[in-house]
Amino acid sequence: MAALDLLGRRWALRILWELRDGPLGARALREHCDGMSSSVLYERLRELGDAGLICQDEADRYRLTRPGAALGAAIEPLDRWARSWARSTRVSDPGDLGGGPGRPVRPPGEGRGR
């Protein structure tokens, strides 16, 4: 699986991001990722493990491998940009998409009763 295909899957980057500060068990990891189902969590953990980005330690906690940690360092600039962007657009909820509180931006022509 190509790197962008894997990283573009829902929750994949979030899992890697949550592991940046150290190992977490599956339950703790799921708590950090609000709204993720356990089936998706285990599917992503398997995929990230198969790609060599995470592994399990002797206590069955998940942790980043060297390539996984290097990826974490590579996405830190994206996190800085996202925080700056959120401040400049006052986006408090990433699902908001900048359309104001409770009003996500819709693609042209959508939701206008064609």
C-alpha cells in the first residue's frame, strides 16, 4: 500500500499523532481518538503495523517504530500550520470547515434545492 493511501485512511494520522509521546494501549488510544469505532481502530493498527510504522511492546501497548517516529517529525510542520490556520480563521471545530458555528461550507450547488 502506498504511503499516501495508508496515511489518507480515516484515523491513520491521528493514531500516529497520538503515539508521538509514547506507547498507549488500545483502550487508551481509542479514548484519545473520540468517535473511532474499535473495529476501525484495530484495522488501522494492523495496517500501520504491517507498514512498519508501529509495533507492540512487551506490555501489548502500541508504539511508534523508528520510521513511525520519523513520520511524526515530518508532520509536525503540518500541525503548526493547522494551528495557525485555525487561529486565523477562528475554526474551533475541525468539522466546521470555516463556515461559522454550525454552518459548514458546502460545495457550490449543494443543498440549494436544485
